[in-house]
Amino acid sequence: MSDADSVTDLRQANGPHVFVDDLSRPILLSDDEHHLRRSLRLVDGDSITLSDGRHSWVSARLGVEVEVTGEVVTQGAAAWTLTLVIALAKGTKPELAVQKATEIGVDRIVIGASDRSVVRWDEAKSLKNRDRLQRVAREASMQSRRVTVPEITIEPDLTSMLCAAPTAGLVRADFDGEALDATHHIVAIGPEGGWSDRERAAAPAAIDLGPTVLRAETAAIVAAARMVWLRTHADPCD
């Protein structure tokens, strides 16, 4: 089965999609089983699909013990890894950005405090919010029927992270930028107050996301969609 066929089959498979540690001996987490049985009202015998989060999935049937009903299918890894870097914002904006970028297909999401971020997370809040956002990514991965879950990273200083990132493929979203293309694998979204001079120096290459002024979370969604589309439609001979 080709990767394209595998993706199509998983998207069209019956029943909810759930992550387990081992596809050969699948055991549902208690929270996942509660969601399936109480929220979605599934009963024993209903169809579900399972993934190990490492590119493989299989069809199964809910029961006291989950029964695998198909052959394990492994999807090939993407041509390259896509990373979305998001400046820390207040409220539920990071959660919304993580959820939607996950559904779209980004591989890694970094959230960091920029020079003009209003919100600051200390070490304890960073750990707590990282766990919360990782759960958001996992739930969004199940909803969107992915076979991987994006890695969520919290950085205390966005500039330091940008300076340490590979310069090849790293761009920041800004008004003076060029069009996003398939060579851009790391896209940084700044705060609504804009990038500081220090941050511009850390990520000198810029891309423009369109003719209107976008909220930070909207810019993250637009960037994620364009990155994934470009990777999906890239010429394999390039």
C-alpha cells in the first residue's frame, strides 16, 4: 500500500482514532476509554483505529480487550520536518495555535517568550503549560487521524532559540518578507507587538503571510497550512 493510499484509508476508516503504546497488544488509557464509552457512546464491538504515534496504524474493535482486526500499516516519514515557532501570547491563543497547527500537520511546535510578549511563564508554569499543550496536541492528533503527535517545546527566550536554530530554512513572518516556499522548514510567528531588532537579527530572513494584518494565532494557522501544502505538493525530483 502506498503512503497516499494509507493516508486515504485512515481518513476514511470507521470509528474514532486513538493512540496506544503497542499496536500488537493495544491497551487504551483510562481517559481515552472513558471518552469513547461515555462521551462518544461506543459499545463493545464498535470499530476504532489505533496508532502508536510512530507512523503506524491499524483497525480494531472496542471490547474488554481491544481486538485488532486488520493489518498494521506504516506510513513513510514526511520528506522533511516542519517546525512552527510561536511567540508566547496571553489567554488561550497558544492552545488554539497548537490545536490547529497539529490538525494541519506540523511536526514540531516551539512556544517561546519574545522581547515583546506580555505574558511570561516561570519554570513551573512552563512545565505545567507544556504538559497541557502536549495533551492538546495529542487530542488534536486523534481528532485529525494522524499517526504522529507533534513535539511541544517551551523556550524561556525566543531569541536564544532562534540563534541556536539551523539558519537554513529558518524564516520569520513579517511585513517585509518574501513569499513562503518549500525551502522554509522553520517558520517563526512573532507577538502582536511585532519583532524586536534583536529578534530580527536572530532570524534575518522573512516571509510575508498576506495583505492583511493577522492576529498571532491566525498567522500561526496560515503559516502551518502553507508549509504543509508546500511539503505535500513538493516535486520529489527537486
